[in-house]
Amino acid sequence: MIVTASRRQYFSISTGQKKKIKLKIGGLILFWKKKKEEKKMFEVPEGDRGSYRVYPTDDEPILIKIKGGKTAKAVDICAGGISFPNDNYEKGSTHDCKIKLSRDVDPFAAKVVIHKIDDGGVCRCSITETTDEMDDMVHHYVMERQKDDIKSKKTKF
């Protein structure tokens, strides 16, 4: 960054780019930065979900209700998405849904994008159009289940 001064109490700041920013000394004129687009704390990967998947238990299933479809038990869930049995859905389609993670948590509304339908008839989807709070609920659920999995695999010698 190069700063140069002139006799009129203006400073010219060169940022190494083609534009200069002028700043008046002794007044209230200041330079400001462009507002950056707000980013989510976690981003959903496109296509392959590529995250640690957890499998809900039969006594505490994750329920997903697709608008216009049946309520189904999720096969698995991860930070990047969810899988559930196919009920005549098409690859590439987007559906409104409600997801209930556990008995203690109210269902939340989201959209699922079906990226793949495997040979076993399971839709592999990403969860979209969620708030940061909804993302946190999914991450918290996955993390708690992951901790349970780790504890169950520990053995004493």
C-alpha cells in the first residue's frame, strides 16, 4: 500500500489495484469497504455428499415428509444431505419437505435436491434453503450420533 500526501490535506492511497481511494483529513469524509456477501458457516457440497454419514436407529428414526408424498424414515443423514426411500421421485428434482430429527426437536421446513437414486431405490439428496439454525441442528445431531458411534466402538483391554 502506498500513501501519498498533497497540500490540500488529502491523502491518496494506492492499494496496488488500478483505483485509488481519497481520504480527507480533518473532516468526516472517510473511505469505506464494499459490503461482502454474507456466507453461511457451512456450505453444502454439490453432487456427492462427501460428509460423515450417521444412520438413525429404529427406536429414534429421522422422519422426512415430502410435500405431496408419504412420510418416510431417513436411511442416513450427514452435514451435506439426507437419504430416504424412493417414492416415484426423479433424479434432479427438488421437493419441499419437513424433517424431524428427533422427538425432542420440532420439524423444520427445507428443500431436498435429489442427486442420485441408487439401485436399492434410495434417493441421495442434499438439503437446501435452510437457515443457519437449521444447519446447526443437523450438524449437532450428526456430531452427537458420531460421538455415540465412537463410544460404542471403544473397548477396554
